[in-house]
Amino acid sequence: MDLFDDTNSEEYRRQCEARFALSMPLQARRLYLANVESKRGKPARLELESEMITQWTKNKSTRA
């Protein structure tokens, strides 16, 4: 994240939500994703899951 990132953008919101979901225990994360799907639809869930995978992969590669 850059100091000059637009914290009002949709991209920033999505990244923040993904970090929030990744911080949850697995069962809570599954419930959260199910709630996202029921309230915002399957495309929103898939988009969030994609961002979560991106962040998890990035974070995993920096731990080596």
C-alpha cells in the first residue's frame, strides 16, 4: 500500500475487506463469505474471494 492510495476508492475498500476476512478463523470466514453472497450476490463473493487469494498469495511469498 502506498501513502498516496485513494482510501475512498472501490479498490481500496475491496482490499480492506479482503484483509478483514483473511484475519478471521476459517469457520467465521466461510460464514462471512456466505453472507456476502446472500446480500450482494455471487459475483461479489467471487470478487472478494479473488482478492483474498491474491493477498494471501502475496503475503505467503514474502514470508520465505
